[in-house]
Amino acid sequence: MSSFEEREKSFEKKFAHDEELQFKVSARRNKYIGQWVSQILGFDSDKEKEYIQSVIKADFAEAGDEDVFRKVKEDLKDNNISDEEIRKKMNELNEKAKSEFK
């Protein structure tokens, strides 16, 4: 195998690893977001588990975080929580999730 082919395989492995890691971080962040919203809405543990799953599923609607943001915003519309606060919490929880995979 030539050094070019070896480098190419190495880049492919790194790309796959990075994508897998990003998926895990996003899923963990979505879990934390689901827990946060569940606390605000006063859900019991069963309802919280269902809600967390709905947040995780919402993330598959489109690329990026806007699908999750829209879901959370809609679910919190009666709780007087600003878009800025939601985005700040999403960023905070994303950093928390990232730190758990380092």
C-alpha cells in the first residue's frame, strides 16, 4: 500500500471517528436538554423519559440544532423562557456533553 493510500485510509478513519463522536455528543446534549425542560414542566420520571426520547427524535428532522431549538421553544412557550435563554442552555449543555467524551 502506498503512503498516499495509507494517508487516505487514515483520514477516512478520523472522519468516521469524528462523526461518531459528534453524534454521541449531540445525543447526550439532547438528553440533558430533555431533562432540563422536563424539570421546568414538572414531569415525573416516566414522562421525562418519553420527553427525552422526543427531543432526541426531533434532532433527526434536519441537520443542525434548529429542529431541537424549535421543539423546546414550542414546549416552553407558556413558561416565559426567552430564545436567548434556550440557546444559552443548549450551548452550555453541549459543552457539558463534549467534556464527557474527552
